[in-house]
Amino acid sequence: MPDEKNAAAAKAPNAPQHHGEAAFFDVDNTLMKGASLFHVARKMYERKAFTLSQAAGFAWKQFKFVLRGENMDDVRSVRDSALTLAAGIAVADVKELGEEVYDEMIESRIWPGTKALAEQHLRVGRKVWLVTATPIEVASVIATRLGLTGALGTVGEIHDGKYTGKLVGEILHGPAKAVAVKRVAEEEGLDLDRCWAYSDSHNDIPLLTLVGHPVVINPDASLRRHAREYNWPVYDFRSGRRAATLGLKAATVGGAVYGLWRGFSKFRGPRV
């Protein structure tokens, strides 16, 4: 019979190597290109949950998001629109929708570099959480498909298996992310000074400053300046430097918006 020392050694390869450590990843423009909620809206439009004019509004916000990063006014606008549209929708339908959205729209938009960073944390025994304003049902699908520990997302109020159009708490965005991560740290026994956080947006500075290892990915201009000032690591997985492509993006704004519009319009079906 092995002694206690040998038994412990036998278990070591499968034991967590970094107890008390975790990594927290933003989703939109950090883990994937663009806004995940846009793709949820697009799939809802396919299911005729709302009108083409409402879909066009989501498309325009998605274009601005890809071009310039998060803007609080846009986030609030998308939140309010989504809550209104979600009222009366069954929770089971949204979970099913999340699976479809991942397979058809999100998986191909995940940044390989960010995925590799998350996988590296998992390999050395750290837990990896997504932290996003995306509905928790969709965020959980993304986390599960990528083999991550779990997800923190926006929670909608539910009554009799359907969404009421109200939130439980606040949309998980900006300072609310830091509050949620603190709660997880307490529950999981994490030492935040030994944890990592990844984001693209200056709105997530409260989250990034909460941990001992903040990392910036595909940053907006404000976060890039902040990262430079505080000597935070920066990864940019976008093709080419952002500054070199802004002129081209601006010049082709009509084509880009048209492409987003077509992404919705092809699902209209025959005119009546």
C-alpha cells in the first residue's frame, strides 16, 4: 500500500497547479470579432421575433462597435431594445438559439490568439471565466463549447419559463463586471492579485485594475493609452494596425453597412 507521500505524488499531474488563480475574459472584440448580441439579434430576426427596421438598428450598432469599440450609449440602447424584444420569449428557446448562434455565427469569429491564451491558462490549471454583457444563456454556451470553467453574463428576469423584459440586477458591463468578479473570487477562494483579466474596452478598466495581471486585447484608443501609461501587456489580433486601416474603413462605410443590411435582408423571405 503506498504511503501518503507517494499517493500525493501520484495525484499531482491531475491536480490544479495554480490554486487560487483564474483568468477572466471579456467576449465582444476580445474573444470574438464584433458584438455577440448582434448575432443573437440576427438569429431572432430569422425567427421573426422583430421587424426589419429593428434589425437594421442592430446592424448599424454592430458596425460602429467593430469600427470604434464599445460606446456606453450604444450598449444602453442595445440593452433596452433587447429587453423589449425579449419579453414573452421562452427561456428554452433562447438556450437553443444560443447553440445555433455559436455554430453559425460566433465560432468562426473567435480570435485564435485569444482562444490560445485561454487554453494556456486551462493547461496550467487555472479556471477561466467569460465576463460579458451578453445574456447568460448565450455566454454559457460559448464557455461550454470552448471548454472553459463558466460564464458571467447579463441575467434576464424569468416568470413561468419566459422572459419578462426586465433584468435581474444590472447589465453586466463596465463597473458591474468588477463587482461580479469580486463575488466569484469570494465564492471560489481566488486571490485577485494572482488573477488575470482580458479586455478590449476602456469601459472595463475597473475589471482590469481589479486583478494583478491585466492584459489588453484589440484595444480601443482610450484603453491603448491607459495600457501604455501603466505598462500593461497589449495584444492586437486584428489584421494590420488599427490606425492604418481606419481611413479605409471610413471610406467604405457605405459598403460595410450594406453588407450588414444584407446579412439581415436575405432572411426576409418573399415580399407580400
